[in-house]
Amino acid sequence: MSLYFLDTNHLSAALQRVSPVRDRLFEAIRRGDRFGTCLPALCELEAGIAQTARPRAARRLLDALLNEIRIWPF
């Protein structure tokens, strides 16, 4: 099992409609790898989601990711 830290760039790429990053994340999670991110990265994503043409769809994708990704403390 490996541990990975995801920054805003990785998470943003995982929220795209077609996302090889999201596919690789979920594949790694099925293998037992663990992922985390931090609160500042999530704040940046929230600001970006609010500006998209499809905020509800992006929010659903983010919620699905957050079911699998731990938010690490500062």
C-alpha cells in the first residue's frame, strides 16, 4: 500500500468529464493505495466549482472523490 497527497491540480483534473486521472485514482484505490488532500486544496476546488458551467455535476464528482480521499490535517 502506498500513500499519496493530491494537490489542487490533481483533484481538478479528476473532476473533468472524461478523466484519466480519476480512472487511475480509483484503480489505485482498488489496489489498496491511500490518498489524501488538504483543506486549502479543497477551498481552491470549491471556488473553481462555483465558476464552472456545471457546478452540480462537478460537486457530485468531488463528493464521490471525497468518499475515498482523506482530508489530512495541517
